[in-house]
Amino acid sequence: MILPGYIFINEFPMDLMDSNSNNNDDDDEKGKRFLELIDEQSNTQRSIVSKVSALIKYEWQSPSLQSELKELIQKHESITKKLNGLDEDDTNL
């Protein structure tokens, strides 16, 4: 049965196919954003380990390293929250 105003390709209305395409685009964007955040989180984790190692070497006596470590931990926390919220809230994209 052909409905007025619809163009069918392989028996699917074009407007439904376009909608599906938009969902794929959204999923692709989410996937790209997820990978960007994972990369950023991984780099931050490496930096945290580096700062902790340096602080151990200096017997925790470096205020500047302590400050940098605190900032990195806050950044890591922020990234983790964004990752956790990707599926819950698309505004993080």
C-alpha cells in the first residue's frame, strides 16, 4: 500500500529513513565525544601518576606539585562526570 506524500525505497518511507539517519549521526557524535573524553581522561591519569611520582621523590614537600595534582584530580573528576552523563544528558556533547 502506498501512502500519499511518501516516497518509498525498499518499502520504507523516506521520512523514517531520514529519522534513522539522524539517530545514526547522533550516535556517531556520541561515539566521537566518548572517545575524545576517554583519551583526555587517559592523558589526565598519566599526568596524575607523574605528579604523584614526583611528589614521592620530593617527599611530598612541593606545594606547586601538590597544587598541580589537585587540579588534575579535579579535571579527572569532571571528565568522569561527563562520561557518565553522555547517555543521560545529551547536553554534555
